Amino acid sequence: MAGSATKTVYEIFQSMEYGPATPSSTATAQAWLDHHSRSLGLFIKGKFERPANRQSHTLSDSKGNALCTITCAAEGDITGCASLAVTGHRVWSSLTCLQRAKVLLRMVSVLGQHGQCVSELCEMCEASCSSSALVRLLQFYSGWAQLRDTLMADWMPLDVVEVVASDDCSLYSLMLKVLPALAMGNSVIVVPGRSTAAPVLLLAQLFTTAGLPAGALNVLTGADISLAVKVAQNLVISCVTYSGNKQDGVTLCKATAGLGVPVSVSPCIGATCPFIVFESADIDSAVDEAIEAAFKKKKEVYWVLCVQESVVDSVVARLRLRMAGMKCVPLLSDAHRALVDAAVQEAQQQGATLIQSSTAPPPGAQYPPTVLCNAASSSPCVVAPPPGPLLPLMTFRSNTEAVTLGNHSPHGQAASIWTEDLTLALETANSLSVGSVWVNSHSVSDPCLPSSGHKDSGTCTDGGQEGLYQFLCSSSSTGPPRSSPAPMNYSVFGTAAPPAIIPDQSDSSSGPPSYQQFVGGKACKSASGCSVAVQSPGGDGVLAYCPDGGRKDVRNAVEAAIKVQPGWMKKSPTARAQSLYSLAKGLESKKQDVAKSVVIQTGLSTDEADKEVELSVARLNVWAAYCDKIQGGSLPMPRSGSALSFPEALGVVGVVLPDKNPLLSMVTLLGAAVATGNAVVMVPSQKYPLPALAFIQVLQSSDLPAGLVNIISGGRDQLTAALANHSVIKAIWYWGSAEGRQYLQHTCTNPLKTLRLFCQEDDGGMNWTRSEPSFLEEIWRNAVQWKSVWIPTA
């Protein structure tokens, strides 16, 4: 038509611009906002509450226009909400599993009616979640809600769970925590970020219409992460789980230290992930997907393109062709533009060359898609990439080099592997220290895929059956009691020397015997050359002297452990089982000597000590049997392809042992860690160290690799501080004081460590003589992290 402004199909494909929105395309979401007068209150007890005299915070849409305001919760709102959440939990948990499952399934039909409104509101708020993805989440977790009492009969809900999201967290990541918590019978208090506040308030309202009891799902909104801290301080909160960027997660961990509430963190925003292209890959598909992943407007992770040298020229040529004419990607601010310019300039100074869609980047808060060829592994755009459309490109020669590049990042969230050689893909996936691996694809998400944050990418597992256990507790144990944080000088914790330190007595021919510690497969003195006097049970004399270990001993132990742990993890489960059976046999042969140490140290009778040794032998045999019994498997994905999940070792685990049952507790924790492929650095009970030190003779005669098990005695606080500040240690299991628990929660944030903290006074509620499946399963799950691998098919 002459004079028409309508573009032809050819012109649209040339410019790749979005078409104009129809007048009714956002009418549903806008109508919902208008119904609430563009002012959203708090969602408490199944309805919106708008308390008077509350501050408000303005939410903006993707174009920066004011969308609506949200109410900032105050102290009174938090207290009232927590009380109502307890009431909601009573009603929700009293329903049968089938009834809870039906409520979640009814939500599917409700979403079918209001899916357009949810999708539009997510798009306006940049919350990144489609209604179909929410439907899949609801269908998956409704099934687990029905099966909880059948497949997890010995596990119980935690009661009230707080779910926290950062401002840049997607709605999908948030609901991946909310729905399993609800499915397991908990009530939930959601503290959303800016992008998810409006969509989660809408979903909470829809859940109520689907029959969710009032108070089972509550939403408190605020201006920043400080609201989440205030909610966590309420005594009814059983656990806090967080999803979003690491900075807010660290702030939350530090601010909640000492409250006695477990905090799990999933930093799903800002991780650096490898995109590995082998010479056997479909180069065209790999390049297209790399561009799509790296240069989209809002991305949760940053990609590093790793290309095999033999095909790098072909990849670069295709990148130049595909990127020609691509539009600039808008940035959030001029400050972000300055960060991008600085990173690009430094990369060029280090030898990188650029591929850009436009030769001269335009001014302002925008930047053209840019590939930094031959980027150095130490470049800021690789280590800590700025928020912009940058894709570093590095090369490798062999599969080993590809794995080294892929594991170079401090993050361990995900990786994408491109090859048509399935054996190569699986070998590489198995060697990468990441939670999710996608073969010939990227960013595939489904609730059946369990994923743990490896390295600095989290402290919990989300998705799959494995992700449900963070919202459950076994009937055999309890966490630390709730408390108030004590004023602490974290810089001096652990610096005070333990009592009765004297020069090493191992060469003395008279007086009480002297024990040695066990580091790197050898019995040795402490690096300080000092010993600690071990008092008799009645405190009326010195039983023995044990080494006073310190930071240097921990460093030596971790160095030995990190050398041997990868090889031990790669051993077949059967080989690990045989080593544990051999260790049990060695303990049985040394029964009299070890039992004698238990009698002398604890004051138990000979019969009681013999029984503890017998239980310890049996426990080692149980862990040996566990080695090749739980190994993951295939997963039922609702799409064409194969999905696999399997447990992996954490790495090096630090264990500060309890006073109760000093031999049995040590053997239980040691066996679980070693059976799953970990190395351990163990600190015996400061009160009863002799049984653990007597066990060294059993380790010396075993066939466990030197350095796999290390035992360091001394002051509990100073060794706890040394474990907490060592960057290689991935997890710490701690039985000790409230000050020690607070110190660990505050300190173990860079890098993130998985913490299992228990009170020394009541031993965490654990009865070490129990053999219930849930008791052993809980310890086993604490010793592993999960990896999922997705392999698509045509």
C-alpha cells in the first residue's frame, strides 16, 4: 500500500526489531495492577494487607517507567506474619499428602486461566519465567507432595521456611525453592527482590484461590536484604534459603551468624561458566548458541568460550559473520559502561583482539556485542566479568586442557559442552567441577534435574528429589538451638592458647604417655613443638599429652589431602568399599588397645568401651556397603533426550568432633566422608582426644592413601579458625560452642563453605548408637554434592 509505514517481512528480518505491541497485550497485567491501585501491600494470611504509616518502594518496568509501589514491612508486620505462618503450618501439615498434592495440582488449572497475566507481569518486571515453566514446577512437586510419606517416611518438615531472593533473581529460581518447601508440608515466608516482588504477590493470591490454607504462603516486601535479616531473627523461622547474587547472599550469612538458624545459599546470578567447543562439534550450531547465550539482554551467568585450536579459525570466521549488524545491548547505567570499557581496554593490553558488531561503540549506556579473542585467563573479563555483552574466547589443545580451562573459574554452577563424540562429552562432564552440564545445548532447566553449587556457587542442592531434603529433617537429629548473636571480635577468635600448654613430651621416658597427630599419612608432632595436657575424667591428674596443632598443621594436612583426594574420588566404588572393609578389620584387630583408650579417657566400663568399638567396626562396614549402592541414575525429562544425575564428593572436609562417643562419632563421620570420595581433616574432641589419637595406629596399618585422613589435636577454637580460613576446604562439620558456630557462619563466605553446625552441649540431638536409615542417610547426604548432565537427542 502506497504511503504505508508498515514494514515488509524482509525489512523486519533485516533489522530484527520486535513488532509493536498490540493495545491489549498487557491489558491483563495492567488491569491487575490497576485493581490494586498500583500499590501492592503485604500478603499475609491469604490476603493483601496495607498497614498504615509504612514506607513504600517504587518498582520500575524494563523501560524504567514506574510500574507500581510495594509496601516495606516493619517489625510489627514481621512478628504478625511469623505468628500466622505457624498457624498456617499447622493447618497445611495436618492435611494428608494427597490433599496437599491436590492443592498444587489445582494451581495448574488456575495458572491456565491466569497464565497470560503472570507471563506479562514477569515480562514487565524482567523476572524471567513463563507460565509453562511454572506449570512444570507445580506438576513435578505435586507428585513429590503425594509421595513424601511413602518414599521419605522418616523425614519431617521443618515448620516455617524463609525464602529470600535478590533484586536480580528470576521468578523461576525463587519458585524452585518455594514450591518444594510447600510440597514437603512447610509454611513459607517469601522475601522477594525487586524483579520478583509483583509476580510472587500475584502467585500468592492465585495459590489462595486454589485452596492453599491462609498463612501457608506469605510475602513480605521491602527495600533491601535487611528485611530478610529481620525475618530470620524471629524464633519461628526454621531455616533460611537464598537465591540470587553472591553479594547479598554473603550479607545475609554474616548478618544471621549466631542466630542458630541454618542458612543455605544458591548464588545463581553472576557466575562464570565455560562454553567448550571441541573439534568434533557442529560448529555452526555451537556458534549460534554461544551468541544467543552470551549476548541476550538479561543473563544470569557469564560465559567464557573455550575452543579447540584446530577449529578456532573456523569459529572466529563464523562469529564475525553472525555478529555483523547486531544491535547494541542496553546497559543499566553509565557506570556499567565504564566498567565494560575498562575491562575491554585491559584485555586488549594483555593481547586480546576484538570482534564487534560495530567498529566504533556508540556513547551512552549501551555496548555492541563483543568477542575478546585470545583473552588471558587472568583477565578481568574472565575472572570477574563486568555487566555487559562480552564473550572472552580462549583456546585449548587437548581434552585435559579443556577441563583445566573449564575449572579455572572460582564458580561451579554450569558448563556447556559441544561435541558429537558422546564418550568425550561424558568424560569431560565427569571431570568438570560444576553442578549442571549441558551437552550440545545450554541453559536447560527442569525441576527433575538436581544441581549443587560446586566450589563458590552455593551450599545446597536445588531440584530433583535431592533438593527436597533441605526442607526436611530426619527424626534422629535436630539443629542448633536458636540464640542471639554474641558481640564478637572475629579477628581474634581462636588466638587464645588452650590451657596447660607445655613443650613437646614425646621424648620423655617418664610420666604420662605422649601421643602424636596424623598428617599426610605419618604420625608426627605439631608444628609448634608444644603439647597439651589431657586431664583424667575426674580432673585430678594428667592422663597423657597430645600435640597442640595449629594453622600450619592444618595447612600441611590440607596440602596432603588435596593431592590424594582427586585420585581417591576417581577410584571405583568397589575399591573404596574394600579399603573401608580393610579399615574395619584393622580396627577389630586393635580392639583391645582402642577400647583401653576409651576407658581411660571417658571413664566408661570395659564392657561399655568394648561395645563402642564393636559398634564402630559395624559402622565402618555399613559405610563400606554404602559405597556402591547409591549412585544416581537417569531422570525422566519431559523432552527428547537423556538426563543423568550422580553424587560427587565435596572435596576436602573439615570435621570438629563431638565429645559424646568420641570413637563411634569419629568413625561414623570419617566413614561417610571417605566412602563418598572425600578427604578429611579431623579435630578430635578437646575433652576426649585419646580415642581418636589411638585410632591412628589403625590408619597406619590400613591401605587408605596417605593424606586421605588427617587427625590434628589441640585447641578447638584455634583449629576451627584455621579450617574456616582455608580456601580449599569445601565443607565443615562442627560440634562446639555457640561462639564457634557464630564464627563459622560469619567467616565461611569467601569462598562459600557448606556448614553443618551442632551444639556441643546436647550433641546436636544425635544418638550415635542409632542405626536408622534416615540417620545414616542424612550424614551421607551431607557428604555429597549432586551433578546433572543433559544430553539432547533429535
